[in-house]
Amino acid sequence: MRFQLIGVNHKSAPLEVRERLAIPESRLPDTCRDLAAYPGIEEAMVISTCNRVEIVTHTTNGAADLRGFLHEHFHLEAEELDPHLYEFREKDAVRHIFRVASSLDSMVVGEAQILGQVKEAYATARAVGAVRGQLDQLFSRAFAVAKRVRTETAVGSSSVSIASVAVELAKKIFGTLEGKTVFIVGAGKMSELAARHLMAHGCASIFVANRTYDRAIGLAQKFNGQAIKFEDLYNTCDRADIVITSTGAPHAIFRREHGEQFLARRKNRPMFFIDIAVPRDVSQDMAKLDGIFAYDIDDLQQAVSTHVADRRKEAERAEAIISSEVEKFEARISTLDVVPTIVSLQDHLETIRQAEIDRVRGRMGQLTPEQEIAIEALTRGIINKVMHTPITTLKTAAKESEATTVVDVVRRLFNLRDKDKEAAHAAAKKDEVGTRQ
Amino acid sequence: MSLLWLRFALACYFIGLVYAFVALSRTSDLFSRIALHAASLGMVFHFVSLVELFLGGPVVWASVHNGESLLAFLSMTFFMVIYAIYKTTSPGVVVFPVVFFLTFVAAVDEQPVLLTQFVSHKGWLIAHIILIFTGYAALVLSFGASLLYLLQERRLKAKKATSLISFLPALEVIDQIGYRSLLLGFPFMTLGLLTGSVVAVTTYGHVDFLDPKILLSLLMWAVYMVMVFTRWNSGWRGRRAAVLATFAFIAALAAWAANYFSAIHRFAS
């Protein structure tokens, strides 16, 4: 079990870092291929959603330089990226993947979108051949665990994503969203998603403002909306009922005086600010104004965890399920790890035995059937005796954490490398057929 | 007989009153449906009671308790109209207690009567009573809506999880209910005051502006007008609107209470 995982999520990294790491869908297959070809990596997969970017790999020695890959691939400096990264290995990586698939690591715990996103990522990586035996095992199990968590706990009930929470809140303010105007300030993936949700619920028109005017035009075209020059933001903003803001500005771009100005021009009709920027775009002062309703990313998250107490209890139950599943998976994978080694060890010795018998035959000429039987019994007996201890040791080691070390030693001693890989493949395939049945 | 029907109505409104208190703390669809049906049934009894009164002749209308009964009925009618348009029972939180209180007072058997024996134009008097009471009912609704607006605004600002599962309708819906009641009530109130002056002029020959009843009624009308104006001109809502609505409501109560002090508009047992 040499799983290795690296990534960022909504907890570890601000949106701006996540945005820089986000990999567009069209480029996912190439990234998977690049990863699989990277030194030390056997299998690889990339999960890229608006809340996380993660690289999951199975490595040759459990110590591939995944950070190096990220720096190279995204042309980012170590000091920019590294503080936000988390890295998991072996058992911890398995646990993390199980938690992600079960939506326990989501911003909105229990939301259902993530499982679909992981499944897509898996399908993409599989299609380009970057996922084979080990990751295949891991993710098949992760999907089963996610299903178990969903059916056995209530973590997924009343699940809603950030975007749909924004819609719910907008409805609590405006009643119907028919004919309402949306303003996107700072074109990003999440604001686009929220805007799409709002439009689907009846919002009529959309404005987009972005520091880079071209990006504003691009996004506006997607929604049949109107691009606004960033300089005109304050003059046009009051025309919107709902403002989704996610600029990378270091300070609040909407301050109290702007709020007062908007409200005066709107005759105090309320405005809803969905502030998904980190740091926030709407100042605290402005959020206090009557008629301005500003929800930042944490507020949205909080608004979602409606049944906080219930959810916590359910999440605890889900964590317990995951822990037991991680144990099971580990045990299974480790046994799988030693079985091919035992098989190839037996094959290896059998080949030697046959070769030696042939050599004896060549030297002594035709043997009588009795002699044949005697030699067969003698050599087989010796090999079995010699093999007994190593095989028992391997089988015992399979249940301990030292499995990989022991397996490595045996492989190296008997020079089993290549054969073992093939055998692992065969075993994995056999197991997959087994689980499907 | 009329009083008996009114007491039946009162029993039905009691369920509405209980709903009003429960709804503040938790949401129950079933209970709001029960309250709605009970209130509708109450309105039927109430209507029968009013019809019997009407058959009794116009002077009886000027009795203070019958006036309260009529006001309660008009408020319920408003509530039902709002329910028909917005499908929300939440204004009931304010309307039900007011209606229950008015009906309760009216259903008690003491009936001071307005000194209307000198009134020569009975038609104007009836018009005055109905118009003014419609205006009052609209004011009650608008006052209720402004309180609910404040409550909902606070909830949304508090950003608590409960903001999503509150029994209250959307902020803009509450705002519309309040604004529309205000707009509807204003002409009724104005016409009610005008017909009242007509009655006064035809009875006494002049309008005594220093009489507490008239003074307070004018004050209420002025506050009402300020409310309509600020709302229309600069869209005042939330806290400021609630303060104004409270003023208007207090002025209305005072104008009502003035019946006990006024020289020209007074009750007698």
C-alpha cells in the first residue's frame, strides 16, 4: 500500500490559491498522463473541484516528489504553494479519500455533488490508463464506503451546496427571484456556479465586472449578460438586487459609503451580497446597513449546517464507519500485497527445481520411473521445507505494518521484481472480478 | 342572538390566538392549516352576528362594542385577502391577537352607545364608521407587517441557521403586504375623516378642531400620510418604517380612546 496524496481544499487554502491550481476539465486527461509518467509514480488521478484540488497516486516506493510535480506543472514557487498543501500517505491517504467521497470533508458536509465529481475524475483517469490495479481498488472501495455512509447515516439529508444556499437566502429576501438582476464582480468558478443557480431560479439579467475586461466579456456572453468596465462598478451596481462578489482584492471593495449610495439610489430596496471572496469584498461596516444583506463564505457555510447538532452526531457515526472501512481496506490490500509475492516466489523456486532436474537428467541419462518419483519427491520436499518459514512469515507480516518491508526484502533477495508486478496485476484483476460477482 | 354568534366566533378565534403564540417559537404546517380553518369558521359566525346587528337598525351600529366587532371582522377580511394573494398565515401573529381582543371586548354584554341621537344623516354615519374601520384594519395589518419585517430582517442579519427555516415569508413579501395595506388604508381613512366631518357639520354646524377626538384623529392621519410619503418617496422600511407604524398605531389607539373624553364623539351607557 503505497498511496500518496497531495492537495489543497477550502480549509487549507484561500480561494485565490485554489483558483490558480484548478485544472479545467479539458486538461484533466493530459494532467493525469503527465502525472503517471512522473518519476516514482505508478498510478495517478486528479480531483479538481471548486473546493479542492487533489492528486492521488500510487507510487513505486511511497516517496514520490508530488510537491515537485505541482511546482513544475503550475509554475508556482514553493513558498507560494507549500503553506497551503496537505499531504497524506498510506492509511491516512485512504482515510482522506474515503472522507472526501463520503462528503465529510466538504464545505457543506453531506452534499452529494462531490461523489459525482470524484467519480468523474476517476473515469477520466481510468480512460487514459492512469488508474489501474491499486487506485482502482481504492476508489471502488471509496464509492462503496460513500454509499454506506449515505445509507447508514443522515449526513446527506437536507444536503445543499453553497450555491443552492445562496438561492435559498435570496428567496428569503426577495420572495421570488423572477425578474431580479444579478451582478457578478470578479469572474470565478464559484461565482459562475452561484449565478447559474440564480438564473435557473428565474433571475432575469446579469452584469459582469472583472479587472480583466476580456474575462468579463467572456463570462457575460455565457449568460447573455452585459460586461461592465471595472471603473463603472459603483455606478451600475445599484441596478442589481443580488451581487456575487469574489475579487482577489486585498481590501474590501464595497465600503459603507458605497452601500449608502446604492441604497439611496435604490430607494432602500434591499440588496443581497454573496461575498465569496477571501479576504472579503464587503466591509463589516457596510454589512451593518439596514437593507444590505451580506453573507460571506463562512456565513453561507453556517447557514447550511442548519441541523448542526444532528449533523455532528451523524458525522461522528460516519467517521466511525470510515475508520472501520479503512482498517478493512488496509487488511485486504496488505494480504493482496503478499499473495503475489508468495506466488512468484513459488514460481521462481519451481523454475529452479525444474532446471536442476533437467540438468541431472542430462548427466545421468534415462531414469527409471522409480528414480523419477524419488527425485521429484526429494526436490519438492526440500523446497517445501525451505519455503515454509518464508511463506508463514510473509502471511503473518501481511497483517502487520511491516508487510511492505518484508515483501521488499523477499523480492530483492529472490530478484522477483518484474514477475511480481505482472502477478499483482493478475491478482488485482481477479479480485475485481470477485467483487463484481 | 347576535351576541351568541359572536361568542362562537370568539371561540374559533381563540385557536388563532394560540397559533399566534406558537408560531413565534416554531413552525408547524398542520397547525397553521388548523388555525386558518378555525379562523374561516369564526368569520362565518362573525358575519352572521353582524348581519343580525345590521337588521337591528343603524343606531345600534354606533355602539362601541359593535364597532369593535366590525373592526375585528374587517381585520380578518384583510388577513384572508392577504392569505389568498400571498399564501401566508404569518400576519396572523399580529392580527389574531388584535382580532381576539376586539371580539372578546365586543362579546361582553355591556354596550355603551355613541351619543348619536342628534345625528340627522344616518347614511353618512354608517359610511363614516365603515370607512374609518377599514382604514383602522389596514393600519393594523400594516403595523403587523412592519413588525414582522423587522423580525425577519433581524433573523437574516443574524445569519443564524434558523434564517432559512423561519415561518416568516420573504422580506420583500412582508414589505409588499405592509405597503399595500398602507396604500389601501389611506384613502379609506381620509374618506372616513371627511364623512365624519360631514356628520359633525350637519349635526353641530361646525367642526371643533380642539376637541381631543378630532385633534387625535388628525394627528393619526398626519402620521399615516408621513408613512405613505416616506415609503413612496424614499422607500423607508425596516426600523424607520416600524417606528412610524408604531406611532400611527398609538395615535389610532389614542383617537379611539378619545371617545371617552370627547364632547362631540362620546359614548354613554
